[in-house]
Amino acid sequence: MLLARGKEALAAAAADIGREFGVQTLSVEADVTDLESVRSAVAQVRQRFQTVHIVVNNAGAAIRRTDREITWDDADWLNQVQIKSIGALRVIREFLPLMARDGSGRIINIAGASGAMAWLPAMTYGFNNAALMQVTGYLAADLAKEGITVNAIVPGLVGTEWRESWAADSAKREGKRTDEWLRDFCLSKGILSGRWGQAQEIGDLAAFIASDRGRYFNGAKIALDGGLTVNAR
């Protein structure tokens, strides 16, 4: 089951997964900041599948503003919290009654390296990721007796479509090749691998944690950041 706000892209992704892997898919247009929207999604999943084995929380807002976040008004702060940390809690709470209790239940939270460091300018981004890592440990302890594991993947910079476009534009302005500019940028930020991550790499780790081979992970916050949080100086 795929849950997101973009109906058309969501349906296309579900169709691709169904064709490639030969599995049943269900795409549900929903907004994690809206309780009734999440509850409607849960009802559709219950009707279609009855049981849920894996919940992956990967909703988040991109960093679009570079002004000082301490000057933002309450509504802007709360919007960020509603999407990332409270949104994840809302999804977990509402799906929990459907989750398998036979040892196959997995909750995987996609946090971010900014939760373990000061990434400027990303104050709310950082404290949301820190909150999600705290939630991961707490719920791992709380749900262990029910046979459900809870883990967090903690990516560094990931080359989303928006970031790839931004890198190309930045390289062009400086008269560099995109790969050259990107390596210099990543190294300047302390990313030892000299590149940012790929979405597929995050997905591969999530798939491993969700599998039977990942059943001994519990309460882990797994950095996947090319060495960013090594904090080498």
C-alpha cells in the first residue's frame, strides 16, 4: 500500500510495482497531517488486506527557505512538525491495530542526519529528525512485547529530483561540470564519500530491515550518509 498526497504519481508508482513484482498494490491519496485522511486510508487497507506487516514513515517537507527559522511564526513551525514527527506518530497509531504480532511486524522511520548535528539553515528540519529518532527508541521498547520492531534509517544528503536540478543549475553558474561541482560541494560539507546518496540506497536498506534477515534490528538508528556524521575535521 502506498500513501501520499499526489494521486496520479502515486497510482503510477503502484502500477509499476505491481507489474515488476507481481504483487497486489493499493494506492491511497492521503495527507499525514490530516487525521481523518489517515483513518480513511487505514479503513481501505483493512478492507483490502486485513493485516499490515510493514509501515515505512518517509513523509517530509523539503528545505525551501533559507531565512532564520527562529524568526518564523508559530504556524510555520507547526506545519513542519505536523508533517514529519507528528505525522509519523499519527500513521503508526492508526495502523498499529492492523499490524502483525507474529514477529513480522516492522516500523521503519526515515529520519535524517540533521537530527544528530546542526545543519544550517534547517532548525525545524533537524529537531523533527531528532524527535523521530527518539520516537524510534521509545517505540522499540514499547512494542517489543508485541513482536513489532521499530528502527530508523538516518540518511545524509540524498539526490532527489529537486536536488539534482539544483546541483546542475549551481554547476552551470560556476562554469563546472555537474559531477565536479557536486563532489566539491559534498566534500565541503564533510561527506567523506564525495557524493550524495541515492534514493535506491535508502530503499535497499529499508527492504533489508523489513525482511526476515533484518529481524534482529530493533531500536537502531542506522546512519546511511557517506560519512557525514563522522564529523571529520
